[in-house]
Amino acid sequence: MIIDFSSLPDENLLVGTLVNRCAELYEASPDCEDDCTHPSGSCSGCCRECTEQVHWHRKNGRTDYDCQKLLYYYVCRYAWKYCSEIMYALEMLDLEDYPSYDILSIGCGSAPDLMAFEQINRKDKKSIYYRGFDINPFWEAIHNEIENYILTCDDIEAKFTIRDIFDVIEKSNPTKRPYNVIILEYLISHLPSKNRAELVAQLFNGLIDKVIAARTPGTPFLIIINDIDHYSVRNLFDLIVDIIKGAGYHGTLDKKHFLIRKQDYGDGSERYASSSNKFYIPKNIKDNFNCAIECSSAQLIIELR
């Protein structure tokens, strides 16, 4: 059963609820003034500029989302886009064989992957268990808002932990809960570039040993990597596939992207027919937070069988 999203998206669920709440918190948050975390030592008063400094690694600019007010702005600006990107990936798949969605989300941020699964689950109402890890402590306030929303949901359970996933993989025993979904949401591009390949290999070897090996036998297992469409990320997709194949797992894979490329990068990726955001974004949110509208990521979608 392939999901038809043509009439499915509902901006009144988690994605819209969280954005509206973050908009309120943003407006209520004062500028950071004397205790500003910006490398310059002073707040520019422009959260849009700070998000772009982080994204584009601008010289002498902010290098991370280490400001609470900035993260409220970030959710309002990007939640619709990131949720839509995951929805496009899910739209490709036949999810009928998944009795429930037991999701391990690495670099979960504001949980746009949970937002996407909530959207596709509106009809079937399968149970969703969501376990999100992120290293950034500034996400905790937003995770609390998500947990408050989850209290109103009968079919969703969610738990968030602020912790380095590499520390979790190294020190934890194999998971006792059989997950059937792993999602990496803009994580690879955030790893240090100088040893990114080594870290990706370390992460996936750990996930195979601690998570994938604990899957319920005979059931499908989904891995979605959604990240920037840049060679520094795309070039690692084949490494990930080789690690999984080397561990003896088999299945199907797709490489997808949204934007028109100026050349063929030879990575085997196919472009989605559309890059449009799947939601109606309220005008005040769109205008006040310069919302990212167009989907633009590159994706590796693996389904183990």
C-alpha cells in the first residue's frame, strides 16, 4: 500500500502545533545581550542571519545552534520543510508490512521525522514509539513541548535524550526494544569534516551491532538518511551501503534528491518529481520567520528485508 499524500497533510498536528508554540516562545524571549553565545560576543538581533551563518559556515559567524531563542526561530523556519522531506521518502514505500513504527532518530532536533510519521499514520493509527537522541542541550525545552503534545495522542509514545549518540553506541548494550526504523536527520553534515567518513563508519557499525541485529526476525527494517545535497554527504552513501551489505544484510535502496542539478554527479540519485512543501503555512509564520519552503535534501533510503 503506497501512501497517497494528496489529501493527507494536516498542519494542525504536531508540525503546526509546535511551530505555533515556538513562535510564541520566540516572541516572549528577550535578546541575549551580555551573555550572548555568538563568537562576536554580541547579539545581532537577526536570527535569520545566525541560521545562515551555521548553515554556510560563514567566517567569524555562529557555528552551532547554541542559543535558545535561535532554536525557536529555527523550528518555525525549517519544521515544515524537514517534515515534508521525510514525507516524500515515506510516500515511496509500501508500509503495509510494518505492524507499528518503532523509530530510533539520531540528531532528532525538533523531531520532523516524528511529524512525518504522524501524518502518514492518520488513517491506520498504528502505534508509534519514538526515541530521539540529540547532543544539543538547547533542544530540551522544545522536546518538552513535543512531550506535552504527545500527552494528547493515543497512538504515539516519545522519549528524548540529550546525549552524544557515539557515547550511547559505545557504552550501551544491544537494545532490548526491537526498532524497525532508523532516521538520521541532517546529522552527517554536522559531523567534523576532517574525519567524517571514519565517524560514519563507526556509527553504522555500532547501529548494526546494537540496533539492527536486535530487529524482529522476518520483518522489514527502514533506514532513512536525510541531509544536505552536497558531495561531502552524498559521497558517504555508498560507504554506508557497503557496511550494511558487509554485515550480511540485504534489501532495497533508493537515492533521491529534490533540486535540479547543474550536472550529473554519477551518484545514482533520482530527482523527485516535485520539491514543493506539502503544507499550507500560515502567512504570519511564513513572513515572520522567512520559512524554508522548497525541499532541497539528498536522501538514502534503505529497506532491509
